[in-house]
Amino acid sequence: MAKKKRSVGRKLFRTVVLAGLGVVGYLAYTNLKPTEDPWAAAYWEDVPAKA
């Protein structure tokens, strides 16, 4: 008996799963990035205020 080939369906399924994982990873990366630079110098704190 010959086995039925399902290689096209498996390749399509793998491609869809990998693309979905890529999208989820990208969204997680963009949402977890800090919005402010924690290493930026706070120059306004060092300058004395003029009254």
C-alpha cells in the first residue's frame, strides 16, 4: 500500500505557525521596550533655576 503524501499541508502549517510566532515575538518586543531612555542625562536637574 502506498502512503498518502501530505507534505504540502505540513509545509503550509509549519509556515503559518512560524509566521504567527514571529508576529507574537515582534509584538512582545515592541510592547516591552522602554519608552524613555534610562541612561539619558537629566540635564534640567543639574541647572540651577533662575528666579
